[in-house]
Amino acid sequence: MTTPAAPAAPRIPEAVHRRRWAILGVLMLSLLIVVLDNSILNVAIKTISTPAPTGLGATQSELEWAINAYTLVFAGLLFTAGLLGDRLGRKKVLIGGLVVFGIGSALAAESGTPAQLIAFRAAMGLGAAFVMPATLAVLMNVFEREEQPKAIGIWAGGVGLAIAIGPITGGLLLDHFWWGSVFLVNVPIVILAVILMIALVPDSKDPKPGRIDLVGVVLSIVGLVLLVYGIIKGGDEGDFTGPKVIATIVAGLVVLAAFVLYEKRSDHPSIDIDYFKNKVFSAAIAAIALVFFALMGVTFFSVFYTQSVRGYSPLQTGALMLPLAVAQLIFAPRARLVVDKIGVKATTTGGLVLLGGMLAAFTILDADTPIWLLEVIFFLMGTGMAHVMTPTSVVIMQALPREKAGSASALSNTFRQVGGALGIAVLGSVLSTTYRNGIEDKLGLLPAGVRDTAGASIEATLGVAEKIGPRAQSLVGAANDSFLHAMHVTALWGAAIALLSAVVTGIFLPGRTPAAPTARSDEQEKVGTGG
């Protein structure tokens, strides 16, 4: 008869442990503004594309860059942000990131041109890069391992809350104020978050941090910008075979390859390439990237479907997107319970198959489809996402030591943002190219000087038709038909990407949840390697 081993001593100070849920609330408020900003912008893109004084007259390419300028700076600097948080203290970089984000938001609200908006969105991305990884890193350092899956589930549910609040807030603001108000609303939230952060959140850092990898940071940013710029340029021109487009895309891939080679040889890499030798870790990272690739590309065109084709206002569009967010809010904190019953592999793969099926379901939507069908699709999409994000986030965060929480969070968020950026670029370009090809032969009614502009997007076509008057009204039906065809094609691409991700998780993720190692059971430490 053996004496039971004593439970492992808690690693979190008692004073911090007592206020851990209040700290989680503050972290979610910080996360809220980072996610809220993109979900608000999705509702506002049609207004921003409207000519002055209502909007900025932004083209589809400029709209994609308004989104991607934020995302690319965010993704490119996450490596450095995670390392600085581990080195200098996560609380310090979190507060600094919030302040930069707030200043960028105030400047974006006052933009006078699309170029200014793109520049200030990049500044917001700089601040957000220091906010997102720090929230998850702090979470890992205020919760004991056995509570981490629950806390991460609530954290992921916060994303759903932000997606829910964003479109409604954006719609209300656009109904009563100018388009810049969707950015200005961030400022009071930032002020509140900073005050609460100073009062409640403890600081933490890696006791053995590495040096900052400046070469790696520069290579990653340059590679991503070249790659995504080439893809957007190809979609904007409706031709991916042009020498400038091909050269830019190839240059981006070459620089990213150089980044990987440099990181492998560096003694202080931004990203430890050896992490990816763990197939479970790599599959979880790939799943997050591919989910956001599909999702961001599809949500980009769904706004034009509801507003341009169906004629809903920004506020109504925000309300229509609520089921997507509500599903995440409901299921993300509870996904761990499903994982406990059927394992990581079945939960995540099932979520991806559901997501892929709902993306494919966009092909049944036409100009007069009952709108409740869209609501069902959005709700099931959110359900699928919740059962992907929570399990994969837990796998990623628990794969690395607690002191490397900033690096793990940065990796997770980097691939999420890069996946989202490429999704908008690739699927946005598929949408743009397919639409342009569909509407091209219908533009003969227009003066030669405006045909190229009118073919850029459905919003551009409808805008030109409205200016010309009754003789161009036949273009409205043609524009709707061409857009719907382009939306169906793009949705099928998104569905294929989601199903590819399901294959990856079905092969490589463990069949059962990786359990926390305890003194009571050595066997628990081996669960994560099960098939």
C-alpha cells in the first residue's frame, strides 16, 4: 500500500489567485477593443467606400488595405511583442500597446483620405500587436494549469462578445454620426482598460529572456507585406499573370523562406522553429490559421451581400451578424466540456467540417432568399468556430512552458492574423476577379472613361449607375447577379480551405485532451500523445 502523493504546490501567489477572475475581466476588456475594431470596420466598409462627404470613396483594394494594414503590422510585430512582454513585463507592454492603439484610433477617426486611414490603421495595428499576446500570456500566469482550459474558453468567448458588440455598435454609430465615430469609440474603452490594468493586473516576465531578433522581425514584415500586396494587386487588376504581380508574390515567398532559414540558425530567434517539430502543436497552429483564412474572407463579402444586394442598413447588417457572435459566446467557454467527452481531435475536426459546410451553404443565398437562412448559417458558423478556437488555443498554450507564455500566445495570434490577412487578400481577390469578369460585358452602356472604375466592385458599379441615371439602371440587376455568382465561387473556396484544415486536424491532433501533469498520476502526462 502506497502513501498518496501530496498535491503539487500552487504556483500562483494567493493574492493574485483570489482576484484571478477580476483580472480575466480586465484582460477581456483589452481584448474587446482589438477584436471590436475589426468587427466594427466590417460594417463600416460600405459607408467608407461611398464618395465624400458621406465616406472617403475608397476602392475595394483600398478597403482591403485598410483592413490588412492593421493586420499585417499586427501579425508582423507579434513576434517582437511577445518577446518584449516576456522580457520587460507583460503588464508594461500591454498598457503601452493600449495607449498606442487609442492614439491611432483617434487619428483614424479624423482621416481625410483612404491613404491616411490606411496609415493610421497601421498605427492601430502596432498597438494591438502588444495587446493581444499579452492578454493570453497574463492569463497563463494567473491561473493554475487545471483552470487554464476554462479560462481560455472564456477568453475565446470574449472574441464572440466583441464580434457581437462590434457590428451593432458600428451600425448605431453610423446611423447617428459620421463614419469616423467607429474608431473614436475605442478611446474611452482604452482609458477604462488602462485604469483597471494599473489597479488589478500583476506583472510577470520570463526569468531567462532571449535577445530581440531585429533581423527576423524585418524579414517577417517585409515578406508578409510583399506577399499580400501582390495578391491584392492581382485581384484589383483581375489578372494574376502580370509580371509585377508575380514578381511581388515570389519576392514575398523568398523573403519568408529567408526568415525561416535565419530563424533556424539564429541563437536568439523570434520564433523557435523546433516548436513545429511537435505535430500536435503544428496542427493546432495550422487549424487556427486556416479557420481565419476562410472566415475573414467570407465575412468581407457578406457585408456587401447584406447591404448592397439586400439593401439593409449598417445597423441592420450588424443585427444580422449577431447569431455568429452569440454562438461563439455560448459555445466557446463550453467547448472544453465537449473535449473532455470526445477528445481534441473529434471536437476540432467536427467544428471545421461544420464551418466548411456553412461556408458552402452561402451558395444557396440569392437576392430574394429568406433572410432567416442567413441567420441559421451564421449561427452554425459561430458554433463551428467555437469548437475549433478553444481546443486549439489550449493545445498551443499548454505545449510550451509557462514562462514562454508570451511566445506561445504570439505564435497563436500571428498565425491567426496572417491567416486572416491572406484570407481577405486571396478570397477578396477571387471575389473581385470573378465579379469583374462577370460584369465586364455589361458595362457597354457606360461612357468609356468610367467603365474601368465601375467594374472594380458592386459598390462602384451601383455608384456609377446612380450618377448616370435611368439609362444605366439595367446595370443594377446585372451587378447583383455578377456579385452573387462571385460570392458563391468565393464561398466554395472558403469551404475547401476549412475542409482541408479538418483533414489536418483529423490526422495530427490527439484523440484525447492533453491533461495537466500532477503528482497523483504519471500517466496523465502521456495523454496528449494519444491517437
